[in-house]
Amino acid sequence: MSVLCAQRHACHDGVHHGRPRDDAAQLLVDLEWTVAHGAGINVMTHDVGLPVSRGGQAFGRGRYVETVAALEPARAGSAP
């Protein structure tokens, strides 16, 4: 499983399968740290992993407009 798939699954689990929301929130904190300080995978995390994880969290909370906005950077090919 790729790192991005693992990130997406972890976020999905956090908002859909009973993991505390704090765990899903911590995943986003960890991804943001990786983007700022990590080496190697941080470009993919920046461009895809973080936007998809943010979108997954918003979707799990029923915030559909926020979901679309969060996914747009990954769809467009560059994250903010």
C-alpha cells in the first residue's frame, strides 16, 4: 500500500469507523508537519495526501462544500 493510500485510509477510519475525531485531527497535524519538515514523500503529501485527508474529514462531518474546496488543490495538481 502506498503512503498516500495509507494516509487516506487513516483519515477515512478517523471519520467513519469509530476512531476518535482527535485521532483524525492528529493525522492532519502530522501531515502538515511532514509537508513542512519531511523529506522524500513530502511533495506527494503536499500535493495529494493533505488535501485528500482534509476533504475526507470534511466529508465525514457532512461539510460537503468544504469537502469540494479541500479536494480542489489535489484535483488541480497543486495544494495551497
